[in-house]
Amino acid sequence: MLEVLFGVLQWWDGVELWLTQLGLAPQVALLMLVLLPACWWAARVLDRAVGVVFERLGHRYAMGAEDAQEPR
């Protein structure tokens, strides 16, 4: 198990070294290619999770924006 972990750490060190040696433009391009989709999927999962929680708790704003317009 430790050998696998050591191998992953060595691989990550190599990736880190390769990435830091790139220029700014390729670093930004790689960041956009990797981080933007990851953040989009994380936001989507979080949105669905919060929607499920509100739906189960019976929160009045979970069904839609028109529910929020009820008179007080």
C-alpha cells in the first residue's frame, strides 16, 4: 500500500514540476480546461443536494420562484 502511495506522490511531483515550468498562458489554459468543468459539476451536484434537502424539509422556496411571491 505504501508503495502505491509513494508512486502516486512521485507522479504528482513530476506533474507539479512540469506545470511550474510552463509559461503563464499554458498554465491558465490548463487551469480553465480542468478547473472550470470541475467547478461546474461541483455546483450542479451541490444545487441538486440542496434542492433535495429543501424538498424533504418542505421548505417553501424549494418549489420555485412563484412561491416566494406569496403575500404576507
